[in-house]
Amino acid sequence: MPNLLPRQPTTQDGTGTGTAPSDQAAQPPPVFDRRSLADIPGQTRGMERIGSPTQAEGGPTLVAPLGDQGRITGPATAVFGASLFTGSAQSSSDAPNPNYVLQPGDRVSVRAWGAVDSELMGVIDPAGNLFLPNIGPIRVAGVRVGDLQSVVEGEIRKVYTTQVQVYATVLSTQRIGVFVTGFVRSPGRFAGVASDSILDFLVRAGGIDPGRGSFREIALNRGGNTVARIDLYRFLLEGQLPILRLQEGDTIVVGRQRAMVGADGAVRNNYLFESTARANLTGRELIDLARPLPAATNAVIRGVRNAQPFSRYMSINELAQQTLLDQDTVTFVADVAARTVRVSVEGSRLYPSVLVADRDINLCQILDHIAVDPVLANTEGVFVMRPSLALRQKRSIDEALDRLERQLFLAPSATTRIAESRTAEAALISQYISRARRVQPEGTLVVMSNDGTCAPLRLETGDVIVIPERSQTVMVQGEVNAPQAVVWREGWSIDQYIEAAGGLSPRGNRSTLMVRRPSGFAQLSPSQPPRPGDELIALPYLDPKYWQLGTDLVTALFQVALAARVFINN
């Protein structure tokens, strides 16, 4: 790729920290789409990289579904299917659904007009017939509501062959009473119509008791015999509910709850599931019911075995072979080390702005995949900002300021005059400490040496690679009279740049100068003049005759400024 950032040079024997020319000739160039390094194959290796753990290699994590990010993590508390009975009971509808089969006692309306004009609202007799004047009895029992129109029209046209229009509809179905008992909230006898389903009568009974009743063992008894067994899981998962014609005196019995197993964590269905058998639920069945997320790799089983607490940690495949007992809880987690890192690129670059690469890639290797404009980009000033380092820098600054405060307030004074002097100085220093605590470090890593070669730093997820633009100025700041940016001029010395900034202030000294490169590389007591884009900093000079507290103050403030890349002239 043209105009790529320079890599670290290798030694003459090809064993340097970079990639040797012989290795580059032996291996084909990687394919790069200018957007991502995810397509570059990693090294073939039998084990993970050996090294110290990083944030990307932390312990198991809980992952929430994309559509339910606000889910509260923790054990499942809701029984699968219990939401069926959270609403209020609905009254029976006078208009049954089209699949309802007509029975004796149902009320039907028939109207004919044209060659004959008649209207009838009648009840299906015990023989299953509906009598129409001038037509005779018509057999309608056993006919679906959706087919009633065609059946009646066909019988009428046998007599009146032409110029007759027919309209037939069901006015209401037969009223019945059904007993609901077993493990429901309010057992008893409930009125309805024959077209009502078992769910309607369960809702009228308050629903299945989620702590005692079974959603998978519901029986319909008639005349002392069981005519049907219903598993509501088939309705909840597949929408299948048996078509049953309830009759007067039927009894719906909800059985006792079977083994209950909870699923939580990285799952779509965070519920308590009932087993298909009396005593246990297989791991495969739980996986099918809970539907773990793609990120889930392991599971934690908690329960009781032989009256003792039980806990096991295993993979999803191992879970599928396990037998889960009543009251077990399975937590699905994502526990796999990321094989890639994701870093961002900022500054003077062409593309891309985000790179995804193998986790063992180093900075020198990844710079080869960042295209830049050599006229605008300062390829020798690259630096890395690492969020985890910024946290450590902040902690280090706070610890230094804490030590300074202890020295400030606990230092003994030999005389009263010294004590008064230190009290006045303590008030001033406290202001500096308060301001220093508000500084937010950037987590800058110096990765380029003074001669512009990069260090083979292993990258971490979240790193930001910054490529500064070329500058034609030198920033002169610190203990100078007029801190400002001075245009770089070839051949100028350090003293000339200081004079251009108004010269050193009373607290400045030629022995405390520092040059900082755009990469963050700092050089104390520089012997060479600054380059374009450098910072020339005059650090405050503290006379050795002053007491130790002053030295600690300057050290702490310098540490704060260096971490935050900010120097303030006070």
C-alpha cells in the first residue's frame, strides 16, 4: 500500500524486533480491504498466547439480548407461560369463531329474499336439524360456522333454483357450565359457551397457580373419563391448541407442578421452565426452551444434590448431556477470550478509522495498514492513547497529591515564624492540589523513539492510534515571559526560541529546559535545537536552599502536567 507508516527497522541478521526481509519474501502479502484487518488470517497455533491477563481476557460476563438491554440480571423469577393469566377474564362472545362446530341448542338466523321472502331465527333441535318453512328440516349440527352459509344456501336452492338470495349466521351458541379444579387460584364452576376454549375457563378460574400448578399436565374429564390432555407449552411455543368442544358438566383438572428449572444470564427466554417428566429436565430441553444467545459459551448449574448445595461450571455442550433436577438454576455466561482487538485511528490518516486485528498484533505491524499523506502526516510523532493507562495515571496522580498533603500539614516547624510561613504557603499549595485533582490524564503511551522508530507494542482493545499532522511551529511554554508558538526556523538555537518567547521568567533557568516531541518523547537538558512541532518547556527552577516540601510540590505538579499533556505558566 503506498504511503504507509514506517515500521521498526530490523537488524542486519534479520532478528530485530521488526519483520525480517527474508520473512516478508517467504510469506504472501496480507489481503487488506482498507477498512478492517479482520480478513487477515492469524498465526496457526495450538494454544492461546502466553502472557499476563488483560481486560479483554477477564472472567465470564453476562450478555443481555439486543432488544432487552435493560433486563435486570439475576435468577429468573417468572414462570414460563404465567403471563397468559395476568389479564382479567373476558365474557363469552355471542359470535363464535369460524372453526366452531354447531351443536344442538345453538341459535341460528336465516334470511332469504328474491323469489321468496322469509326470515327465521331458530334453535337447532336435539336431532341436529333446523326447520325452515317451505323447505323442511336442514341438517346443520356438525357444520362449521364458516360453512353454514354455503350449507343452508345449497339446501334452499334445491327448492328455489333461481332468483333467491340467502344469508345465514349464528346468533349464539349453547350456554354451558364447566368445572375447573386442581392447582388453580380459584377453583369452581364457571359459565360460558360451547365455543369457549380451555384457556377461557382457566382465566375465569384465576389462572394456573405458578407455584403449585402444572402448565404441561392439564386434563379434560367427561363422564368420569379423561378425553384429552393438554400441554400449554405446545401452545406457547408452536401455537398449537387442541380443538375441543366443551360440554355441560365437563371438568378441567390442572395437575401438580413438575420439576422446575430456571434459566438466566445470556438467554432470550429468562424464565422458570417446567420439565416434561415428573422428576427432571434434560440440559438439551432447557437449551431449546431458554434459547441461549450466540455469545453464551458456558453455564453455571446451581441446585441441591443429596441435601447438599451443588454447583458446577461447564460448557454448553456439556450442559446438553446433563440431567437437571427440580429447583436447579442455570446461568448462561460468555466466557471466551477475544481473539481480536479493535483499535481506532485518529489524526492525519486517509483510511481506515477503525481496525480489527489479531490480538497478538503489535503497533509496528498495524501501522503498515494505515495509509497517510506523507506531506501532511508526521509519521515520526505517532503516539497511542490507552484508556486503562489513563486510569492508572489518575490513580498515581492522586496518590502523589495525597503524599504532598500529608507532608504539607504534618511537617514540624522549629519556630513560630516558620510555622506562620508554612501556614501561608499551605493555603497556596492547597489551591494547586485542588486544581491538580481535576486534571484528567489522557493515558498517552510514547511509542516512537527520538530517531522515529516505533516500539513493537502489543495493542489492546480500546487503544487509539494518533497520527499528528506536520507543524511548522515550536511551542515555547513554561517559565517564559510570553508563552507562544514560534515559527520554526532552520538553524535557530534553543536560546533564540526562548528569546522569541520573551526570555526566561524569574523562576526559569537554562538548566531546567525540556523538549517534548509530538510523540510524547521527552528530553531533559536538550543539546539539539527543537524540530518542527516540538514543545520547548522551561520547567520551574527551585533553589536547593528551599525546604523539601517545595521539591515535592514541583515534582507532583510536573507529574500532573506531564500526564495530562498540559503545562500552565503561573
